[in-house]
Amino acid sequence: MALLKPKYYVSSFEHMSIERLKQQGIKLLLCDIDNTLVSYDEKHPSPSVIAFIDRVKSSGIEVALCSNATKERATRFSKDLNVSTTYYFSMKPLPKNFIQAMKKHNLKANQVAIIGDQMFTDILGGNLAGLYTILTAPIAVKDRGVTKINRFFENIVYKVLEHKGDFKRGEFDD
């Protein structure tokens, strides 16, 4: 269960403490797109997403996108957000793109964070790679088919973690 537990739990990307990331020594923030920054059916980032990315970058932390989205979708967001790199069709939780990001940016795992809305993709993959993992509540309540399956299993994980007293859904760190 430890591989599914985030190191930081926030209600929204907007409530994530950039100062906390700096204190952890984070130099690169990998951002999931769908249901983390925008709902999966939005075509462009909102002004609040753009402002968030700009705040992170102005703090000295580099930002890249790491998404299971298609190349077309991820590239469009990358251009709109002016981020350094985009890792699309990442096949999270496989750590391949996390390792590639560390190499490309010449960073160690403890200098990279991933923010995402799914335990079985973003958090599991980030923890497997040794990254600082940030779980955010999903933006939308509706999900695509594959994500619905992940959510079913996530609900079981939440119950187990809550029963152990390790982690409780909705009790955010922000």
C-alpha cells in the first residue's frame, strides 16, 4: 500500500504549496493533464492553470507535462503553457518517462515531483521511480472508461489506508 500513498495530498493544484516543494528540494514538477489541471474534455488550459504554471516557473521550479494523453492533446497543452518538455502517452505507472525526465533534466529522483489525480497511474508510477508524489482530488466527477476502472480500485485502497489510519480521503495537507 505504501506505493499508492502520496507524500503530499492537495484538494487542487491551486492549493499546492510551491514553498513546500522548494523546501523538499524539488527542481522539476511533472504535471498530469486530465483531471489534474483540467477535466478530460477541456481543449485548452484555463487562466487559473496558466497562472499556476507561471507561478511555479517563476519560483525557479521547471515544469513539464507527463500525461497518458495523446501526442496531439499533450502537445497542444504544452504550447499553451509554455513548458520545457512534454511526455505524452506516458503509460503511467510505468516509470520510463519519469526516468527519462530525470536524465533529460540531469536531476535525481528526490529533485522531481509528480502531481496527478490517480493513485494507480501518477502516484504508483512516481513512487516506483522514487519521486515526490502529489495527489490531487480529481477536477471532474465523470471519468473515461479506463479511469472508471482505476477509480473502483482506488476506492478500495482509500478504505484500506483509512482503516490503517495512514491516509483519509478528503483530509488534505493544504
